[in-house]
Amino acid sequence: MPEFKIALKNCGKIKPFSIESYINHQGYLALKKTLQMTPLEIIKEIKRSKLRGRGGAAFPTGLKWEAVAQEKYVPKYIICNADEGEPGTFKDRVILSQDPHKIIEAMTIAAFSVGAQIGFIYLRLEYPEIFYILERAIIQAKNKNYLGKNILNTGFSFDIQLKSGAGAYICGEETALIKSVEGKRAEPVPKPPYPTTCGLFGRPTLINNVETLANIPAIILNGSTWFSEIGTKESKGTKVFSVSGDIKKPQAIEVPMGTALKELLELCAGVEGSIKAIQVGGPSGKLFNCLEGDGLNLSLSYETYLGAGAVIVFNTKRNLIEMTRSFLEFFTEESCGKCVPCREGIPQLLHIIKKILSFKANREDLNKLEKMCKLIKITSLCGLGKTAPGSILDTLKEFPEEYSIYF
Ligand code: SF4
């Protein structure tokens, strides 16, 4: 199956610093079209497209927009979640750095649909060059009256501000992200209430990921039917994957939902060496065994597993327990410390993994490791703690022989 570009369509084709270049590629046409529609009509169109969030949670985008639109309290806010902090994920950076106006246009359409007047792009601290690109694009859009007061003389006003994250992985979690935009310590809080009801400064807030927004102008211009005919039953449209690891051509690549893993790898010029395993969704994702069974025939869609779209390839020379050690070091560093199972439990998992790797562990340690993983998974407050033990549980299940050599 070949590449199919929607979110990445302009990347590499247009000049990111030129609004004219974006306009010459149908830029801001979708905004003009939506300003002739009612908010209800736009939301119906997004719902019909069956677009789901591309940041990992896969929540139906149209339903989210509808929930915010139905709220009575004002002001309402929009946040573009550009806090791309998962190791192995770099697709949002490609979209923002090469096609910044698409995100500004999509946010303005979303704002008009839900009744928001202020939006924020919450950007990963490690992307300072993108801050500059977006800053310039916002000024250009305001100068052309696609953003700011009385947009295209319709009476609708919307402004976008840039916020840089605190450089922590947890800032990508919706409730922690909101705290960070408010200038507070980025700690997750239990849901409900959901941000659509009680979000930024206690007001209804729409939070969409960069890639999700990058699909909006194309859905408006080509229609929801066009979009919903791409992909699988539960997963419509395309997905941008960040492919890295033991692969000949690491890159951000967009394919229709449902594309087989082996086809994706072929589009990236194939694997360096012989494939052993694939981690889909980064350290918080899922490990697939490609040595046995039909791992390579895995259909990449929400029906199987996607996460935020990171695909990390491991060849047969890789030690997968070393992989879990590196993931656990990451989670230990990134835990916000709010709840005990995550704050205390993940370093304990790391301790046992290091003990195994230095041939000092026994079978009892292995049993303890598995039990602790299950406990941390169910007792942690947010996604970080719930997913951190995943790589251990997956390696224990799919590659038990990798552990056996240490006992
Ligand atoms: Fe913080 Fe970890 Fe608890 Fe999430 S699970 S709230 S990151 S301590």
C-alpha cells in the first residue's frame, strides 16, 4: 500500500515561512468555507468523518467538539497539544515545522465551531525552533485577517498564543497540560470533570493533538464521506507514524489506517538486519513479536494498537531487557511523584531489571517483578504509571527466553 498524505500533504512542498505558499496550496480555503456554515453543520461534518484523536487516546473528535459547543459557560478555550514527549515520536514536529499554517487554520475552524475566542499551542520545550516558526506564522495570519479580530469581516474573533511546556513528559497529559498553561505545577488530576466541561481556568476547553487538527482542513474541503472511506471500520483516514530504530530510512510517514506493519517497513526501505520485535506506541505502547506468528502482518489501526504512532524497530542483535531498562529509566525520570505506586514502584522495577542484567537476580525476583508490574498498572493515577510496566509484561510474555539466560 503506498503512502497516502493528508496531514503531511504540504510537508516538503510548501515554504513554511511563507503564508502565500500555503495559500497557493489551498490554504485557508477550508476556513473560508466553514465561515459560511453554521457551527452545528461543521460539527456534524467532523462527526460524520469519524475522525478520532491522533494523540493516543483515540476519542472521537466530533464528539469532543460537540461537548464543548454545548457548554454554556464562557470564555471557552482551545489548546493544541504539541507536547510531543514520547521517545521515538517526532511526527508533530514535522507537521508544525513544515506546515504551521495548517494548524492555525484548523484551530480557527475549531474555535468558530465551539465558540472559543482564545487558543493556545502548547509546545514541547525541546522544540524552540518551532516556537519561532509558529510565532511568525501567527503574525502572517493576523496580517491577512485569517486570525485576530473580525476574521474575514464575519464578526468572529479568535487569537492564538504560544505556550512552551516545562520539558516534562507528563505535560502531554490533558489535565497536567492545563495546569502547566495556568502556570501551575504540571500534575494530573482525576477525571471527571473532563476538560470539555471544566478545563483551563475552570472553563470548557477543547484539547486536540497536532495531527488530529492537521486532518481538519482536508475533511472540510473534500467532505466527510471522502475521509470516512479511507481506512478500516473503526479507524478512518490515515495515520502518521514516526518510524525509528533498526530501520534503513527512519522517517515520519503517513499511510491509510489498516496498513500492514510489513508494508510500512518496506516504505521505510526495510529493516537493518533481521527483525526481532516492534514497539508500537513508544515506551508506553505495546511490543509485538516479529520472530514468530504473524507480527509483521499486524494491521496498524485502533482495532489493534496505535498509541501516538511511534514505531521502534528492534533487530535480532538487540537485547529487549536492555530496552525495558532504558524505558524504565525514562519513566523514573518523568514520574511527577504525585502517587506512590508510580513514584516508588517504577524505581523498584528498574532496580530488579538492573539486578537481572547483572546476573544477580533469582526466580523470586522475577515473580516479584511481575506482581509489582500488575499492581503499579492498576493503582497508578495516570497513564504514565499505568503504562510504564507494559514493556516488562510484554517481554515476559513474548520473549521469556531473554530472561532465562540470566538465571
Ligand atoms: Fe504522577 Fe506517576 Fe502518579 Fe501519573 S502515575 S500522577 S506521573 S506519580
